Amino acid sequence: MSGPTNYFGSENEIFQNKELLQVSHLPDGDRIIGREDELTNLANAIKPATRGNTPNNVLVYGKTGTGKSLCSKFITNQAVNQAASNDISIGVAYIDCLQESTETQAVQSIGYQLNEPTKTDVSIPHSGLSTSEYYRRLWRIVDDRYDVALIILDEVDKIEDDDILMQLSRAVESGKLTKSTIGVIGISNKVRYKESLDERIKSSLCEREYVFSPYDANQIREILHSRSDAFHEGVLDEAVIPRVAALAAREHGDARKAIDIFRFAGEIAEENDHDAVAEECVEQAHEREETSRLAELISKSPSHAKLVLEAMAFLSQQKGGDDAPITTNEVFDLYKSLCDRDGSDHIKLRRVRDILSELEFLSIIKQERKWAGKGKGNYMENRLIDDPQVIIAACNESE
């Protein structure tokens, strides 16, 4: 009689250090590939902080997976170490504005990360204080503990209120900080984000602006090679890395996407008890990553953006596939019907146009301006990049 099944046992071990394939993993400097110019620019912008002076505020743009967060975290860590050798104290707080989307949540999180209650005698409770009291305690902590505070606001466009940008970028000027100074690094996937800002915030926050371009296939191949010790020696077929790099480069140069496919390929090999990661694992991993990526992107989108996307997917199905051209007016008409179905008010056509532009920037759809003919002007054709069924599944998964 055989013993109980060991559900955790596996004949073939694929991964040696899977942590290297987590998006949140911060690699050593020599593992940051193809971003030397961007790292230099960021370093130059915040260099004054390493001598205790006020750094430049920075706004960083670029599509998902172009290394914006990675480089910002790495360069601020290096600034802390450089400053310490100058006997200067720098504090760093990292805020994911998707998670901490209100002014109060963001200020509480900044204060909590920078605080050390035994040294400051200040407490930062998770909730229960007014926004102004969180600010008051934050200024006290920064003045007591640091020469400079560097605040990274990732996905800054998700913050519901711009007031925090005004408060942080003008803290010294307004006399809130008297002994210390502060710098802000704002990170956004939206290239038009700056246009939505109040003029006063624009002038103080956007002292330096940098755009991160997508990676090419060679850079992605290098990135994957630099992380290949996540796997046991000899388990990667030689075709795997070039295939993953080619897929990711073809689809917008997204290193995050490449690393996810790489990890999923290993997991698929492990689940099927293969002794190696083969090229066919990459094809399955690509499909898994597509649904996962879309679900994540769509889950971060406002409810009306999801309805616009759902309308696009239904129209694509009606027209026979993801490459079928759809006019903005067609999208708007079906979007309004979906709003009626859900019992919600619809937004105006102009805002739907904006949402479609944002979906193009996120590489979920592609747009092409067409000429309607003499006296009729131009119109926009929209096409889904992904299979409409995958889009609908991702919309449903994100609800």
C-alpha cells in the first residue's frame, strides 16, 4: 500500500532563485540594462541632495515596463549611500498612488515610512488623524531626522487630489520645513499627465522631465540573461531567451512583460514536471501573461474606461476579430447602451475620445486617423490589439 501523495514534491526542480523574476525585485546596478542615460539624468537631478541641498523635482514618463520605478528606486538608494559618506542624512519614501490614492492615505504612508518613533517621539497611526495633522507630523519628522527627504510618487496620475503635489513641492518655500529640504520624483504612464496639472504645481513639480523609451530586443535579451540564474543550471533551452525577447520587443518593448513570460514559462515546465524549460512553454506562458497583464491593466482603469473597452470588444466580435476597424461614434453608442444595462450615467463623447487615447497609450488598442472625404473632415478608426474574448475575460476578472 503506497503512502499519501506528496503534493509539494517534484522530480524536476526548475527554479534556483525565483525572487530574481519578481517585478518588485530591485537588482544590483550591473543588472540594470540599457538605462545608463536615464540613471545619469536622474542622478544629476537629485545630486544636490547628497550634499544636503535641495534636489530638483522630477517627472518621469514612459510606457509600462520601461524601468521608471526600477531606476528611481535604485538611484535614490544610491543617493542615500553617497550622502552618508558626506555625513548627510537622506530619507526615502515610496508611494504607489494606485494603492494610496487619496491625499490623506499618501501623506500618512510617507510619514509612516520616514518615521522612527523612538527617535522622533511622533506616532503616525494608520488612520484617525486629519490630513492637516498628518502633514504637521510629517514636517516634524523630516525636520528632526533628515537633511533631505526624497519622495517617489509612482503612478502619480492616480492621486485623486493635486494638493499633495503642491504641499510637497513647496514645503520649504512655504516655511513648513525649516531645517530640512525635500524632493519629489513623480512617475506616470500617461504622457499627457502634466497638461492636467495646476500651473503653480506644474512650475514647481516639473523642474526636470525625462521620457523612458521602450527596450529593444537586444536589451531585453540582456535583461533576461542577467536574471537567468533564477533557474537551475542547464534547465533553459537555448531558444527560450531569444523567443521571450522577440515576443516582448514586438509587443511594445516591455521588460516587465518579458520577465513575467520568463517566469510563467518556468512555472509551466514545473507544473508539467518537465526537466527543462522549452520553447513551447514560452508560447503557453505568453498566453497566460496576456490575460494576466490585461486583467491588471483593466483593474486599474476607472469603471467608464472598462465599459468603453468592453464596447470595443463586443464590436470587434460582431465585426469578426480584433483587427476590425471601429469608429469612435460606434464605440460611444454601444458604451451608452452598456451604461444603461448597468444603470449608470454615461460620460460625454469628448471624454470617451480621451479614454480611447489613453487605451492606445497603454497599448490595448491602436488608433488611426482617416479622411472621410471632401467636406466631411477626419474620423478616428480604433482597433483592438488583443483578442476580444481575452479583453472581455479580463474585464470580467477585474470586476
